[in-house]
Amino acid sequence: MGVAIAIWVINLINGVLGVAGGLLGAFVVVDTITRRPDAFVAADRQTKTVWMAITVVSALMLIPAAFQAFISPQQLLWDAAVVACLVYLVDVRPHLRDVQRGTRW
């Protein structure tokens, strides 16, 4: 009985992580598509093409995990894809927003 509960909890956590990762991958790809190419250069980040490649490949690793397909949140490729998406969200996206919005002063 205890093992069955542990397996159920692990499967639940994998499902939640898979869906969250899939949503993260989809959001990052859509956000990258909507940004202007010159904003990447102005923000002193890689080009839009490079970030499109990174985010699309990451989404291709994250979205199937939402459907519990060939990859799960416990695999290294999934972890690397999450890290790539988080780097975009935490580092690149704020700089792009500042460039596109202009300075606040």
C-alpha cells in the first residue's frame, strides 16, 4: 500500500512538472517570436535566430513531457531545456523589454 501511494505521488509530481514545463516552453517560444530582431542586438544578447533555435529546441523537449511522451521531467534533456528557458526568462527577456520600452528616466 505504501509503495502504491509513493508511485502515485511520483506520477502526480511528474505530471505537474511536465505540464508546467510544456507551458513554459510554449510561452518562451511565443515571446521570442514576438520580439523585434534589432532588440536582441541592442540588448547585447545573441541574435533572435540563436534564441529562436534555443527556445524551439527547448520547447520540443518540454512539450512532449506534458503528455508523458518519450521524455519525462526526470531526464537530463528536460532539465537542460528548463534551464535554457529560464535563462531566457530571467536574463534575456528583461533586457529586451527595457530596450523595447525605452529607459524609464
